[in-house]
Amino acid sequence: ISDELTGLLNRRGVFEKMLDKISDHHGCLAAVIFADMDNLKQINDTFGHHEGDFALKSIASVLKRCFRTHDAIGRIGGDEYIAFAIVDEPSLIGNFKKKLQALLNELNETSGKPYFIDLSVGVKELICHQNVDLEGILKEADKILYADKRNKKKSCIR
């Protein structure tokens, strides 16, 4: 249930944890955060796969710092990540976005790498209930993510 490279949950692990949280928090507001690394192929092709692995692990570290230990965070394939959090504080989503950007800025300022590490993110809120359409929620978060990605620069080179 865990991703060998990043130490996060893998696809199966994060989906199981999300479904458990939905079941345990019936009627509560929650958020699905879908994230996709920008320019992984360019990093791999230009600097090598070891640098791509560094970037993937760095993103995992940033996401761990953005969320609470009881939230579900996983790498669901390649350069895609997902997180699930019960929204028990009204400012949780806004704070997440600010914290994520601050941590990415810090990473890029201190990494000494010749490339930038960045994420495109889509956030979709939902009410937890037993018949929640998690796949539909993910598709909506993915649409928001790709709208974010369209506004990003196409190169990661410094």
C-alpha cells in the first residue's frame, strides 16, 4: 500500500484510506486535492532520471508538510499525487494553497538544482456519504488541475 520511491501511500493505499475516512466522517465536509508535477519529462530528459526521482521525492516531502498526519496522501502513478482531508477548519483549503506555494518556493530557492519543481493542483470539496462518487470528484478535481496547468510556464529550466 505504499509507494517505494516517495514513501507515500500508493494508489490502492490512498483510495482505501480515503474510503475509510469518507465512511468514518459521514456528513462532514472534505476535500480531494489532485496534483500533477509540472515538467517531469523535461527534467528526466535534460538532467536524468535520478533528478526526476529527486523532484518526485521532494514533492512528496512538501505534501507531507502541507497536510496533517491523519490526512490521506498518495502518489497514484508517475507524477500524479492525491490527498484527502476532512475540512474541519474553514480556512483549511486556502491555507493549504498558501502553504504549498511557500514550501515549493522554499524548495526551489534552497535545492541548488538547475530546474524548478512545481505542481499544478485541483481541489474539489465534497460531503462524505456512503454513495459518494469518488471517481466523479476526481474527474472534477482533474479538470481544475488542468486549468491551473494551462497557466504555467512550459519550461522548468532556470
